[in-house]
Amino acid sequence: MDWVEKLKKSLDESRLEQPGSNQKKDEDDIELFNKYFLKWKNARQKDNPSAAIPRFYYKLPSEEEVLLQKLREDARAAFLQRKSRELLDNDELQNLWYLLDKHQTLPVLQDEQMINYEDFIKVKEQTGEKCKKFFTATIFSKLYHNDPFGR
């Protein structure tokens, strides 16, 4: 028996069992419909496990779909603007270079300038918001990995 037929049958049975006002019947009908619909929906999702996977690929709009093409262009432009705002400009880069040079750790061997973790944290505190994401413990540990002096 089809789920629609089951739903109709249960609604008809509930109408016969509960005499009363039409409003109460309508509310009960809606409640029963929601109950059976949710039960059917859950059963259908269990039968098809790929239904739980979100869609991640959308085909490119055709040339006739001008509105979709324009939307895609605008979304791409907004994304590129957001990413370009995350980049350091020349002044911020110069300031970062100055702070790193100021807080270098001695001894300097063969023109290699190094920094210890305490100075690394001081530089992080003195830089702007854009630079702070580059001063994490993970990045320092990657830099520290090959240094015998712990700088």
C-alpha cells in the first residue's frame, strides 16, 4: 500500500472516531499529517543514505541564464575582495619586518637571523590584526624544528 493511501486511510479513520467540531478535526488532521509525513520522510532517508550528503557541485550556468552568470561573477568578485583585504600591504609588511629585525635572538650565524618564542610572542602582540594569524605556536614549531639553539 502506498504511503499516500495509508495517510488517507488513517485520516478517514480518525475522522470517524472523533466526532466534534470541524476546527478540532482540522487540527487533528494536520497533526496526523505531520506525524505520518515525518515518519515517511525519515524512512525514506534511511533507505537512501546518499540523501544525507549535501550537494557540493553545481554546474555552470549556460549562456542563456544571464542572471545566474551575473550572480556567479558577483560572488567571485566578493570572494576575491575579501581575500585581498586579508593580504598585507607594503606598510604593514615593512612594519612586520622592522619588528622581526628588532626582536631577533643572538647569536647570528652566517647571516641567519633567528627569533626565540618569547620574542615571537612579543612581535605577535605588537603587530596588527592581519599579522596575528601568522604568529601561532604551530608556525613557530615548524620554524624551530631545525634550529640547534632553540631560536
